[in-house]
Amino acid sequence: MRTLFLLVALGGCATTKDWAVAGGSRADGVVELSHQSWMLQTAHEDEAHGAGLANFTCSEWGYAGARPSGGETEICNKETPLGQCIGWLVTRKYKCLGSPVQESTTQ
């Protein structure tokens, strides 16, 4: 009975997930953002934060901005001893817009 209560109580936990830059390529104009998601957790992804972070990263690379590209992937990265997945790394790709501004090489 205690276990059932705990599962019901935890099942209602909601949290906002902020994205973090996890990879990408300036040359390819791709930014990868990720966050961790856990079993029994209702995750609300902060879309504005993700878009802002991708836009900032692309602009730092000399691009005009960014847009989501390719959807999301979820990879299990935490399992119980019995092999049940309880944690996932969620990754979303963004494509940088425009062409990167070339750095000046004048001396």
C-alpha cells in the first residue's frame, strides 16, 4: 500500500526542463540541446529557453538564428539493476539559419 501511494504521489511530479547545449557543429550549422528526463516525472520542456539558447549559440557562430530540425531523440542512460529504464537523455537538434559571417583576416 505504501508503494502504491509513493508511485501515485511521484507520478504527479511536474518539473520544467531547461535545455543545455550538448553538442553541434559550427561548420554544419547544427546545435544539439539536451536535458535529463526521469521515470514518474512529468517533464515540461521550456521551449522558449531552448529556442533562445539555440539562437544565441548560432548567432555566436555568426549565423542569423536557429530553428528546430529533426525532432527529438530519447536515449536510455539510467537503468535499474533489472534492466528497466528509469532515465533518458532527451536531445533536440536545431539548424542555424543563413550563412555564417566570415571572420576578417586583414592585418
